[in-house]
Amino acid sequence: MHDIRAIRDNPATFDAALARRGLGALSPEILKLDEARRARIHAAESAQAAQNAASKQVGAAKAKGDEAEFERLRAEVTAKKAEVAAMQEEARALDAQLADLLLGIPNLPFDDTPEGADEADNVEIRRWGSPREMGFAPKEHYEIAGVAPGMDFEAAAKLSGSRFVVLSGAIARIHRALAQFMIDTHVDENGLEETWTPVLVRDEMMQGTGQLPKFGEDSYRTTNGWWLVPTAEVTLTNLVHGLTVEEATLPRRYVAHTQCFRSEAGSAGRDTAGMLRQHQFEKVEMVSITHPDQSRDELDRMTGCAQGILERLGLPYRTVVLCTGDMGFGARRTHDIEVWLPGQNMYREISSCSVCGDFQARRMNARFRPSGGGKPEFLHTLNGSGLAVGRCLIAVLENGQEADGSVTLPEVLHPYLGGRARLSADGTLV
């Protein structure tokens, strides 16, 4: 959500920032609506004042016994009352139009966000590890002999349709171990607060983080009006929805492991093989609620938390800054972390860390009270995957695969697997 006062004060700056996202000038339409809305509000206030003055005169005429004047003024009050009601309704309608327009406009990129049209213009800022020389043609995760017994797409299709999977046995345990390892690391080493939240939310929660009103087709809605969360960003960020918190409680850093649900409406025909792109998946999500002065540094900290998980797992990755044309709706700057998948011979996204500034806080009406006094200010919010559990499972299996169809597993997972270090070619942990 954008600050209408900032647009009034600097319309050219607002339009220039949107132009970097490939959008045309929107300030003329916004300011026209805003001017009409404010004119109706002023007219309603003036009519209300005239109504109040006439109401006082009605009493005076009645006291004097001037029946004709009394009737005239009473009729004037009635007319003014109807006029005020009509103007107030017009003002509310214009206010709703303005709010709808502002809710559909993406966030403004930071000046240091690279400009570009699509992913080809993203800028790499870090690379860690080197793809392993395997000495054989690596397979994709679902083709590895030891994986096949525990990854059943046919059973899932029978149960639910395409883009679902049933995990069982050793694969299910490795998947669970990864999530537990991520949570433990973020809580014990990175200082995040473990949180458990619902996966069903109301409309206003989805609007607060920007999934509504524009992107409803990307998520699932129940018949009684709840939404299945596309990520725990929705619930964790909305923990401060409608609140004014004390500055001393900032930053607030949360982490949650949840099921996530996405319709993948815009991805027809993409990544249909394996479990890379699913309708239902698990993710460990990080959210930070910060003071405005801390949010840019917090993005780097959050990115480091996500990178650290991959480093502990020994998985090569690269980090890129998304350009303006590839960045998400609510972000001002985004760092995507892409893990190496030898089966595809390419890096694929496994985490996306974004700073949103006060964009979400305005939609949620979430503020903080400065310690030194003064008016409450809008909070800043950030979110990031730490990590996508299913994609991390893919990366562990593909990077650890051996020529005989077995998989060597990262050492940090061994304690979560009862000390077992390998997935054998027949699908058992040994």
C-alpha cells in the first residue's frame, strides 16, 4: 500500500519508480481520484456545518413562535441532511475506488535494485561451493534408484491429481529431518523465535501481505471463505496486524515450518516432472518485523541465515539480486538463492528473501511507538524462505547421488537419521 501524501508531494518520483518496474505513469489517475474524494469530503463538511446552523435556528424560531420560519428552517434541515448523506456516500465510494487502485499497485524498488525486464537481468552477488565432479551422468531426483521406492507420483495422482507426491520410508524421514534441522538452526543459532500458526486465514490477512486482491487465483480458497496459505509469510507477518508495538520490542524475528498451498495458475507446463513445483509443499519461513532504519541490514542478515543452511548441508549455491522486472509485487529488493541441481545441470531457486519497507505495514495498519516519544510510525517487514523443504530434499538427493543409485547424505543430518549416513540403492537408510 502506498502513502497518498507521498504521491501528492512527489508524483514524478512515484511515477519514475514505477517506470523502473515497466509501468506507466499512474499518479495522474491517483491524484484525480484523491482530489475528487477530498472535494466531496470538504463539501460534506460544509453542508454539515450549514445543517448544524439551520438546526440551531429551528429552535430559535420555535421559541419565538414564528411558525412559518420554523417550518421553512425545518425543511432546510431535512434537505441539508439528505445532501450531507449523499455527499458522504459519494466520498466513501471515491475512497473505496482510491483504496482499490492503491492496493493493486506494486511496491517501489530501492534505488540499488537493478533495473531489468526479466530473470536474464538479475545480478549475481555471491557464489558458494563448486558442483561436484561425479564421473557419471547425474540423474534427476525421481530417477535415482534409491529414491524411487519412497517417492510415489502415481499414488498421489490417484489421491489428488497432478503436482502432488506421496513420500514414504527413508525419503519421508530425510524430508522431515531437513525441516527439523532448519528449524533447530534458525532457533538455536540465528536467534529466530519458533512459531506455529494456522494454515487457514481470512481475506484481510491475505490482503495485508499482498496476495489479495490481485493474486487470488494463485491460492486456494475454501467454500466457507478461508484461504489456504501460500506461505507462512501471511500468518507470521500478520501477527502485528492492527497493532502498535513498542520500539523496544524490535526487531521481531519469527520462523515457522508449515504446509503451503499454491495453485500454480501461471505455471502451466513448467516443471511437471518430479516434485520441483507442487500444489502442496512444506517450507520453513522466516519473517522479520523491524524499525525502518534496520530493514535494509536485516535483509542481508536474513539472506545469510538462508545461505548458512545450504552451506551446512554442503550444497553449492549462488545468490542473485532480482531486477525490477522479475521482483515480486510487495518487494523493494529481493535476494534469490539458487541451489545447484546436477540432474538439471543448473541452479534453481530455493529461497527468496525480500524487504518490503512499510508496504505491508500500511495494508495491515501495523505501527510502532518510538521510544523517545512522538507519533507512532509504520513498521517495516521482511520475509524469506529458510528453506523450501521439498526443493532442499531434491538438492540433497541429486548432489549426494552415487553411480550405483545410492545417496551419500550430509553429515549434519546424521543425528536426525539415527546416525545413518547413506540412502542405499534399494531405498533404505544405512
